[in-house]
Amino acid sequence: MTFSICVREEYEDESCDEQRRFGVAVTTRLPAVGTLCPFASENGAVATQSLVNVELGRKGIRYLDDGLAVEDALPALLHADDGADQRQLHGVDAEGTFAFSGEECKGWYGHASGENYTVAGNLLTGEAVVEATARAYEERASEEPTGRGDDEDAPLAERLVDALAAGHAEGGDKREDLYVQSAALLVERTEDREMEPYYDDLRVDATETPVEDLRETYELAREGYEMAVERYEEAYEADELDGGEADEPGAGEGDGE
């Protein structure tokens, strides 16, 4: 199931309170990877792949939400999984990282870890795919100022797409006969925001150009979010102050969906 990246970042919100964001992105030469591999919450990010066991991702995030450390939660799940030798499982939580590649995964396979990220892949053209993905994330992360929030700088979602693009450019998934591909990204944060970005949960389920299409989807989603903020923010905030339940910016405004 190709390659993925999980990330943890710390930042300050507009009130100068310390916050965290967690992100995961993945691409493969099969359709609908976003339904199987990436999982995230305000407590961490997990990717399950190779011979996929979706429960490793679902339970992994549940364990992190229950307060288990990623270095304890994911190994415990693998220990109880009879197919662990065919799995790849990796992720991050508020303090640590964990990455595992079973010895029966299909080559090239492997993983890498940094201070606040993990990358893993299988059925790749080579180790350079994982290395390029990690390097691209590190380089973009080092460019980010220590300023506040997500939106003044390049959002994590954008930088996750850049990391996938770097790995894809190195060859990515080696199964060139499988032309139907997919990609997905998911970002969660500890910050309670009045308007959640539309571009933090995106999927391209069936295409021949997954990373390019994911980038275009991200760019359109961010543009749409910015347009919605400009048009509906005052009405949305007023509704919140009045005790209303504004599920979507512009609800009841007369020109929504």
C-alpha cells in the first residue's frame, strides 16, 4: 500500500496558547486509500498499510485518545495481530513516534522517523522514495516561522501534499500496471476553532494522477474556505453568540447549497 507520512507539530493560537496539530497523508496505486489507511485525532496520527488491517488504525487512534503512548499502543496492537509480519504501522502522538515494517512486506519496503514525524512505504521503486518524502517535509517545516496559527503560513495540509509529491517524483509505488490510483490527507488539532478549514480532510479516490489531483483539490478547498470566511464569518460568530448551532458557514443565509 505505497507510502505515507504522519506528523506532529506545535504552534501558538491567536490567544498565544500552546496547541498541537497532527497530520497524515498517503498515496497508492489502488483506489480509495483514504478509506483504509490514514487516521488522526487531536491526540495523534496513525497510518496502517501493506496488507492493510484497518482495525490497527481505528484502534490505534482510540488508544491514543484513551491516553496510551504511541510507543505502547501500536506495538500492543501488532502483538495481538496474527498477520503482523505483513503489516506496516506507524504514527505519532503528543510526545513520541513509532514505526514498524513486518519482514513479509513486499519490497522495496521500509520506514524512517524524525523528531516529530514518521514515513513508511512498501512496493516502492526504492528507499529514495521514503527519504525524499521525509526530506521534503523537514525542509518545509524548517521554513515555517514560529508565528501563530495555521493560516498565516503554509498550512500543514499543503506541506503534506508537498511531501507526497517529493516521494512520487522519486518513483513512488512501483506497480506501473495499476493505473487507477488514489491519495488522501487528514489534519486534526487541539485548538477549538469556530470555523474548521475545509482543506484538512481531503481524498482523491480514483485517478491516474493522485498527487496532482490532491494538490488541486487542496487549492480549491482552501480558496473555498477563504471565500466562506469572508462572506459568512460575521454571521457565523453572531449566531454562536446568540446560542445558535451554525453547522455550516452561511446556514440560513439563502444562497447555500
